[in-house]
Amino acid sequence: MDYKKTKAPNSTVTRDVNAFTNDGNIYEVINVLAKRANQIGVDLKTELNQKLEEFATATDSLEEVFENREQIEISKFYERLPKPGLIASKEWEDGEIYHRNPANEPKIEEKEISND
């Protein structure tokens, strides 16, 4: 998913807790949002590290530290993106997150297979 084009707010927004749940289990919703926020955070970090690797040099030393304007702009761009928790909550509001709870699903009994 392209997190750069998200419509999530950049600052903290007060939300109605009851609007997040349909079945009344807010703890399950918070758990799903936390896991999704972790996924988004890892994706963003991986993407940023890949872009910053282009600027890495093999001989980095303390004396040879250069300011690269492009590297600074890329870092600032990622700092201005909405936080992963805000992106996850926006995805939840838009119905873009699929989740299931195996504990709530009916159990399927396995039939014995006889070897004749």
C-alpha cells in the first residue's frame, strides 16, 4: 500500500471509542490496530532504509561526514508522514482492514480416516 497518499490526519485526533466497534469488544479492535500499526511502521522503516542506502558510502569515518541535501529531504518527508497508528485507525474507519478471531469461529471436527 502507498502510505504516502493516505488521507490520515498528521496530528492526534480525539475519537469516539464506540464508533470503532460493532460488536462491543474494544480490546479486540485495539489489538488489531496495534498489530496493523506495527506492520505499517516496519514497512515505512524498510522503505526509508532502502532509500537511504543509496547514499551510504563504503568509507564512512568521523572526518568524512557530508551533508547530502537529497538525503535530508527524504528523511524530512518521512518525518512529516502520519504516524502508523493514525494510518491504521484511518484504514479501520474506511473498512480496509480485514481481521478474524479464530476463537469466535466454529470448530471443524476432523473425521477419522480408516486405512483398509
